[in-house]
Amino acid sequence: MKGKIAFIPGEHKIEFFEHEVPGPPAGGLIAEVTQTNVCGSEVHMWKGEFGGRHGVMPGHEMAGRIHALGDGVKTDWAGVPVKAGDRIAPVYYSVCNRCSNCVKGNQAACTNKAFGVRHPSEAPHFTATFATHYIVRANQNFYRIPDNVPDLIAASANCAMSQVYWGLDKASVRYGESLVVLGAGGLGLHAMAIAKARGAYVIAIDGVEHRLDEALKFGADATIDLRRFSSADARRRRVRELIGGGPDVVIEVAGVPEAFIDALELASIGGRVIEIGNISPALTAPIAPSRVTFKALEIIGVTMYPPNYLKKSLDFLAKHIDRFPYREMCDATFPLSKAAEALDRSERRELTRAALLPQQG
Ligand SMILES: [Zn+2]
Ligand SMILES: [Zn+2]
């Protein structure tokens, strides 16, 4: 049986490779990718911001169906029995559980994270999710998707959602606190829902109409439109008007360097800033480090998450599926062959979350 895998060799280019789908590794499995999302990282890849001259394999947010289980696999990583045909979501990397960070319990900062191969021609080929199939390796956490959570929704759990969940926990966002979310894309909407469910007051800031509308549905108590409040100072004053003081926490998920400057400005004295959105090494922002000093800010960088957070995310979805309109989160689907169009339209921010359905061509 042959499968297809996408590759981005450079800015705004995509290629497809065909390879024989290997058998399942002992302790792991082979999944059919039923849905894979265009995440912010894929848009950065598409713009040529990473991958460099070697190119990059896109795709890491997925939901899939177990095609074949490897020797010894009877349950997911939470002990739930699994069989061929079951729907699963994998963590898109594995951690070593042996490096000094893992040993201290900080697996999100594992120094030996493994992601798979760098090019579709390298065996075992299927290690990124813009593909018809995906290999879950023996040391890679995966979880059965709860029955009431459709693929459409589960697919973003293994990146966007788990990462903001971990970020909010790392910053201890709790009941009665206020949170400003910079950016109402996929990461932002997940952050709003989780923070709202635990009783925080949430303000969303974005400059796109339909994203601001979505924010209100995902738990934002108020929104600030960047087009109307175009200076950092105007936004700062508006936030203070809304909550009668500075916010306890600001989370940056807009993914542009200016948003980090905004986060430092918006944060209150003694506040916490969660930085998740900026992931392009070449993009920089001029900041006055003294802002951090004199405001006594706590800055919390978050990349990836401890693997068990995928389980927490799936459980959160199962519980809150009717409270927030998760079905609207993914607003366009494309076959794998139309990946370029999905990436282009995501780059132009016409869509909140585009998804590819690789089993449909
Ligand atoms: Zn480690
Ligand atoms: Zn992602």
C-alpha cells in the first residue's frame, strides 16, 4: 500500500512524494490521517521563515484512525484499550524521560525531543501529518479521542490547545484573575475557552472582524479591535477601563514581534506575560529591558507541552464541547492535494483554521 506525503522545499512551494507505507513499529502504530490542520507553524514554513534551504515537512496537528497496531500495543497512554479503526491523536514529538529537564518533571523542555525524519524520502517517511498516513513511534504518547469529540475538533488538541493549556498552567491563571489574549486565532480561542472555564475575566485583542466575533463565542468577556485602538497606549487605557486596573496575565499568541512589545506594555506591575506566538528566529523587536525590571514582570516562555497535556486537552474538549462552538473553529477543509491553497488563504488570514482531509484525496 502506498501513501502520500507533502514537502515544502522553499517559500510558497509544495511537493508531494509517494512511498510504501511501512508496517507498524513494535510498541507504536500506523494511523490513517483523517484530518490535519494548517497551524501557525505551517504558515511560517510556507513563508520560508523556517526550514531554510533544506526545506521542511509540514503538518503536526492531526486526528487519525488506527490502521495497524504494533506488537505489544493494547492501550493508549492513559490505559484506555485501543484496536484498529479507533480514532486517536498523537503528541507530535516524543520526549526522552531521561534528560535533566525530564527527570525534574519538565518534559516540555526535554532536550532530546524527537520529531522524525527531515525529508519524505528518508525511511520511515511518514513522520509529519500533511500525509495520508502517520507513524506513531514506540515512545510517542497517543490517546484515544473521546467519542463525542469529532476529528474536526480533536485535530487541534495536539498542538495549539495543549500548548496554551500548559502555558496557562505554567502561569497559574486562576479563578478571579484577568487575562488579555493577544491574537484571536486557533491558539487564542483555545486560551480564551480554558481561561473562561476556570473563572478568569478574558479580553481578546485582534484586528480582524470575524476573529473578534469568534473570540466572544469562545469566552472573551470583551474584545478590543486593533483598527479602532491603533496605538499601544490606547489599548492599554482601554484594558484598564474594562477591568479597572492592569491585567494579571497577558498571553501573546498573535505571532508577530510587535505583539510581544504590546504584551509588556499591557501587563500590569507585577503581572505575568506568556510568550507562545513568536517562533521565527529572524523576526526581532526593540524592547526596553527596564520595562521588565521596573514592572517586576514575570515572563514565561512556552514551547510545546508535557505529553500528558494532550490527554487533559481531549478531556477538556469532551466536557466543554457544547459550551464553546468548537465546530466553528475549523472554517475550511481541503483535500491534501489543495494544501497550497489552504496555506495561501491561511497566510492571508482569511481563515481561522484550515484543515486538510488526506483521506479525501
Ligand atoms: Zn528529556
Ligand atoms: Zn501547531
